Amino acid sequence: MTILHISDTHGLHGKLGAMPPADVIVHSGDFTHSGTEQEVLNFLNWFIALDYPNKIFVVGNHDLCLWDAEGIEDLPANVHFLQDRGVTIDGMKFFGLGYNHPVKLIDPSTNVLVTHEPPIEILDYSSDVHWGNLPLRNCVEKVKPRLHLFGHAHESYGTTKRDGIIFSNASLLDDYNKLVNSPRLIQVNLGR
């Protein structure tokens, strides 16, 4: 399965232009700048219109008006708002964790984990601070998904692999004004 990973577009998603094909596009949060309903609607209209068979998103710390949302009405069947829930696509189990929600909610059978926050000390360093979450890292090491997708730490865009887990920080902005990184294509299979 090919996954296109993006994160931290902060309202600039419309400036991304053409993106490569994939089976699933995943946005790991901070698609708004101020977290207003209008910004969310703008993002959703753009995201729904993208030509991808499956679309997944979670909220970030800027997406305030959706922090406590349990769902979003009338989303197309191929658009998945994973707020503390999962979806299986072609046998691959995706699970999304809401921003700053308890990690105990993560399904232990998850293949692809989508969060906004990074795990502590894994692609989490930005503005001279480690922004990662220690309980999240402990949970990821226990669950051992094939892939952990996140953002939040803008200066730590990249991928790394540890203990068989691929970690991807796809923060696309350098600060809050300019897209500087490219959406990331990742190939992931169910087999080890």
C-alpha cells in the first residue's frame, strides 16, 4: 500500500499543487492556523475533492474547534476522521489518536498509527525543544505498528526506522508562513 503523508499545512493546503498518486492520503493534523470552523470547512472542501481512493485525517493542536468532536457528519465514505478510532483499508488497520488524548485508547492491533504529536526524542526537536510525548513513545514501543505518522515539530521533517517501526514527521512548513517540505510517499506492507 502506498501512503501519501502530509502534516502541518496551517491553512496553506491549497498551495500544495499537484501531489503524487497513492492509495491513501493522511494528514496528521494542524490543517488550520487558528482552529476556526471556517478554516476547517475550507480544509474539508479541499481534502474531500482530492483524487485519492482513501483519505484520513486527525486533529492537531491548532485545530481547536475539533478537539472534542466525536465525528463529522456527512463525510464521504472514503474520508475518515480518526478521532480515537480506527479504520481498516485493504486489510491495513489505521488508528488515529486525537490531539493530547490518552494513549491507552490506541488499538493494540494497529498497523498504521496516526497522531499529531511525535513520540519523545523521535523526530520531535524544533525551536530548541523536544515536543514529543513520552507515554506515546512507550505505547508505540508496546503496540509496534508498522508505521507511525505524525507532525507538530516543524524542524524535524524526516523519517527514521527503529525496532522495525517506520516513523514519519511530514511537517510541511518551516514556520507558519511558507511551505518548504514535500508530501512524503511511504510504502507499507502487512508482512514483516
